[in-house]
Amino acid sequence: MPHTKQQLEQFLDQAQVAPRRQWGQHFLIDLNLMRLFVDTAQLQGNETILEVGAGTGSLTDLLASRAGRVIAVEIDQTLSAIAAAELKQHDNVTLMNTDILSSKSTIHPEVLDALTRSQAELHGPFLLIANLPYQVSAPLMMNLLFGDLICDAMFVTVQLEVANRMTAVPGAREFGSLSILLQATGQVRQFRKIKPTAFWPMPNVYSAMIRWQRDEKLCAQIRDIHSLRKVIDLLLGHRRKTIKRCLALGNIEYDPVQLSEELHIDLTARAETLPVEKYVQLANWHYVAVKHKLFYH
């Protein structure tokens, strides 16, 4: 069963440890919200679930009762030991005491291997369902979009700042690479804003529950994900400059009239106002341009 604040305090008191803020240890203690979180995923029993920041195993326990297999990752050795004891009745949980990222943008090889083997066995979707620690939220989600193992859906609790970045529209201050990549590959929406009081210890900020679902039709429109990332980095690296100026800074040779007419892009507009679908179109054009060596360098 999910753990109450009192149970969490007892677990940590017995282990003579305190929550570590540097690892983003803010435990969700609102049991109704936790159940809503799992219900929203509409699990069928053949899913491979990646849970990052498993803590003492509260969410893991709920997931294990509905999913095919849960790969739960917890960096804290003490919390991992508590979770192992609490989850011993579940034979479909693989608990790993490690950092989810072996580098800034690479999933730990042992975690990746466990996920791959589970998917091969269950033949079901791969989902990320987690109350994500702040430090790993953006790089982890980016990796699951186009890394070694592609995620089918994400149901995550993140700080409201990250949630706003995920759902931001062109022209908004939060609009950035995370917004574009998530929206270019799937449908993303915020389904619950969460007060700090829903966590222990209370964070200083609001959080939000976010759902992202991969859209294969959108993904099929992207000719090369690496070109999309390059275009995003180029344009948003100079977000307040015009698109024309950004392309010049990238040393790209092109016919401005032809590009404008083909893509229906106003090259005098600022990069931060360009719609997501236009980033994809520009990236596809960039991919062709690279193949035909339309660059000065």
C-alpha cells in the first residue's frame, strides 16, 4: 500500500537518515493523487514501466499491481533497501539501486538492459511513470524520445516550471527545446496542478502531473531527429534574432525566396515564435541541405 507521511517519517527515523534535497527527495503523500496518477495511465497488464526515484516504494507498489513489470530505479541506498523490503511480495518488480543516467543524456546500461529484456518478454508498451527528481527530469525525457529505447508514453510528476516548459506554446517565455521535441513527437498535456502540501518534505514550488503520448503520425513527419535537434539548437540559441539571421549564423547557404515559398515561413520572424510544425519542416529541409552539402563549412 502507498505510504503515509507518518510511515515515511518512521522508515527514515529507523534508518537514521533524513530526506536529501540534493536528490530531489520530496515524497508524494497524497494517496488520492497517487491513485489518480496511476489510473490516468490506464494500464492493461502487459506494460514495461520505468519508475525513477522509487523512494520507499509507494508508487511502485501501485504500479506492480497493474503493470506487467516495473523497473524501479532509486539512487539512495537506504531508500532502496526500504523499498526492497516493502516490495518483496511482488515478483514483477526489478529494483535497481543506481543513478538512472550514466552520463547527462544516457540511460544507465544495466537499466537499459532490464527494460529491453522486459519488453522482449511482454511485447507490450514501454512507459515512464514517475514522480521525477528535478535534476534528471528534462535529460531523461529527452533521452526517451530518441535514445537507445523509445518510450511510448510518459506520465510524470514534475516541478511546475518543467511542466510549463513541456506544454509551452511559441512566443512563451518557457518555449524551448523540450517543448518542441515533446510536441513534435506526441500529444502532451497537464492534467493536475499539485500544491506543495501534497509532498513531504514540502518543496518551495508547485508541481504538476503531465501526460505525453507518442503520436506515430507526427513522428513519421520527422525525417531525421538529429537534424531537428540541430535546427532547434541553432534557432533557440539565438531565440530573439530573426530566422534569417539564425540561418546566417549557422553558415547555411540557401535561396530565401524559395525557402519562404516552400515552407511558408516568414524569415523575418523571431525564432522563438516559430510553430512546432515549422521547426519540423525546417529540419527536414536542413536534412536535405546537408545531403546536398549546402553549407559553407
